[in-house]
Amino acid sequence: MTGPGPDEALAGAFEQQRGRLVAVAHRMLGSRADAEDAVQEAWLRLARQDTAAIDNLAGWLTTVVGRICIDVLRSRKSRPEASYDDRLPELVVTEDDGGAPEDDALLAESVGLALLVVLDTLRPTERLAFVLHDMFAVPFEEIGRIIGRSTDATKMLASRARRKVQDTPRTAEDRQQRRAVVDAFLAAARSGDFQGLLRILDPDVAWRSCTTRGVVVRLGAAEVADRAQRGARATVTARPALINGEPGVVAWGANGKLLGVMACTVVDGRIVEILSVSDRKRLASIGLPEHPGQA
């Protein structure tokens, strides 16, 4: 019985690396779809290579994916984008049971996803240096070869990125404090406490909602408070959740129908931004249960 041919062996070796490569690309690009595309492009380039000349397949693939991601990030910055209000980030929803992140791998992953907001502020080379070294333990020497910098210069890039990232709140205590603010917001909405909502909301709060009509934007504490009260009346069951690392809720109606998800960004004890999704197609892509009893 003969073993797998060269093409099958190469495909098998690539599949062993796929999960890690997608994780790297996802951290770099902030989008699962874009990460999958980057990894698929790496496969196409691998298929065109003389693989006999590749001594370290894992390293070669990391280099290729890293360079593809840098090109994508630079392309994003150079081309005109649609209005920010018309775009919504990819949502990752995990349970928030109040436990410490270090005790729950899912919560830790969700907190890590919140760092994507900070990573978006980094230059492409800074982001690559930080992601590969601090998240995936790739040596600086290898990263330097990817970005065309010396080892010392690469260390400086990662250090600069690290200083920015370290300003991001990630402690269990901070997460609990932000959760308390969101819980107070929901309680005020349910009880019809308009003044209580105004105290919790930043005066310039923005609420972006993905609905069947498209993205609806509400600005200002009064408008957001009014919408929150009306939304609370339609909600029967609401469970705490982490949505891209931010405290939020998953809501169901009286018939068990999934109504939507909502994430709140809290700064200095007030909600400064709300992101919600009620569009059925978007909700289906998140993979949440239709009835709370199935969660």
C-alpha cells in the first residue's frame, strides 16, 4: 500500500499549521473572514513553491502570513473607507458569569479580543511585532526577517506597541466594575428611570445598532436613554455576556425568540458607546441559541 503523494503530504502539513496561522492573522486583521483569506493566500503561494527548498515550513508560513497581513493593513489605511458609522466589527460572544478571566479560558479569550481595539491604533509593523512575539512567542530575530528590520529595531517596535497595549484595562476587578455599570443601565431601563439612565450614560454616548434597515445611529444621552427604555419593555430574558471583550447582554422575547445582543463600552464609570445587533441574518452568523433554555 502506497503512502500519500507529494501534494497530499504538503496539504496535510499545511492543515496542521492552519489553526495557528488563522489565529495569527485574526489577531493581526481583526476579522475572521480576512484571516481565512490571508491563510488561503499563503496556501496558494506555498503550492507554487519548490517545497524542497523550505527548511522550516512553520516558519515559512508564518513569514508569508505576516507579510500578507501587513499588506492588508497598509491597504486599509491607504484606500478610502466607508463611514465608520456604516461598519460594524465582527462579534464574538462568550458567557460572562462574573468569574475571574484567569479561571475561564473563554473569558480570557474574550478579553484578548478586546485588545483588537487597541491593536487597530498600531502601525502594521508594530502590530506584527507585538502579536507574533507577545502572543505567539516568535523570536525577534524571525520577526525582523519578516518585516525587514534588525533584531534590535524589532524589539523597539514591540516595546512601543506593548506600552500602548498595557494601558488597556484587563484586570478582573476592572471587568467587574464595568459589568456593574452595565447592570445598573439595564436596571434603570427596565424600571423606567430616565434620570438614572442619564447619570449612567456619557452625554455624548453613541449607540450603533445593526437592524434589518441597516445601521441606525443614535447620539446623545437623552436619545439613547429613550431607546433603552423602549427596548427593555420588549425583553423578557437577558443574560450577561462578553461581546468582543466588552460587558453586554443577550436578550430574548416572550416567545423565546432571540431579540439581539448588546455590548457597552464603559469609561470612567459611564457608558460611552453601545453596539447592538438585532438583524436576523447577523444574529444567525454569531451562532447563538434561539431560546435561552438552549444556551
